[in-house]
Amino acid sequence: MRTAKGKLMMVLTGYIQERKITQSRAAGVMSVSQPRISDLVRGKIGLFTIDTLVNMVTAAGLKVDIDITAGRPGAKNKQVA
């Protein structure tokens, strides 16, 4: 299973590669620094929050769509009292 952060990072990296833009240009488009783009393309997932990645995706003109489904059959649900 892919994590949400991993999927967002893959989409952003693909965006950069498909458009054949430099890291500097990508940084301008996504309103972050060039070193942040370097971290992104190197896959340093722990350095990013979902919030940051969603902001980068929307700055790039892409749409974020979230789909939530039921868990695995038989999985125990945790309840908070």
C-alpha cells in the first residue's frame, strides 16, 4: 500500500520530469526553495508533511482528490472513550 505522502511525492516528481523543468523552476512554480525540490526528488519523505505536499500540488495547478474506503474485513476498530 502506498502512503498518501508517497503518492503525493510521486505525482510531484512526475510533474517535474514530464515537463522537463529544472529544480529551480519547479521551486518557483511550487512556491518552495530549490533545496526542498531536491529533497522531494531524492525521496526524502520524512522531511515533508502532507500539508506541504498538498500545497505544492495545488501550486503546480494539479487537483487533490481524497478517497476514503472501509478498512479490511475483520480489522478491529479502535474506539476512544
